[in-house]
Amino acid sequence: MELSENIRAFLEGGEDWERKITSIRGVSLLKLPGTKTRPASLAIEINPVNEKGMPMKRKGVIVTGSKELRAFREIFGNEKLDLLMDAVEEITPGKKKERENEGDILHI
């Protein structure tokens, strides 16, 4: 079965809010329920996974179109975001301590 056929089958037969895991690690397909003015649709959910394969967040970033995806790529690619994150981690209680504990890991 072709990719578009699989996606169409999921849109037609999937439950509302059902997630379908993809072969792209941390990316799933999400079926959004229809409303009075809009039919059911699909979105991509991006939620990175940890070393054990578990999602890092309860809910990921929901992307509903290519324009939105390009906008997120532009934001995530901005080097100033790294500077901002470093500053936030520096002053946020607990974050700095977690980062320092990485040195306590025994690497084999």
C-alpha cells in the first residue's frame, strides 16, 4: 500500500485524537476530529523521544501544514534560540543541577 493510501485509510478509519506512529523517530500522525464547520483532518505531532523510546513531553508540537512547518524550522534553526535557552537554564532552579549531573554518568 502506498503512503498516501495508508494516510487516507487512517483519516477515514482512525479514531478522533488517535496517534499513528511513523518510521520517523519522534514523529506521529494525529487524527483531529471534525467540527460543525470543518471535516476531520490530520496533523503531524513532533515529540522527541528519550533513550528508552519514550516521548519527552506529554504532548508534542502539532503541525498542520507545510507553511507552519517551515516557520518552525526557521525558529528552531535560529542560533539566538540556543543563547536564550542557555540563559533560561542558567537561572531556572533545578535545570543547572540536572545538567551538572551528566558528568556523574558512567560511560562504558
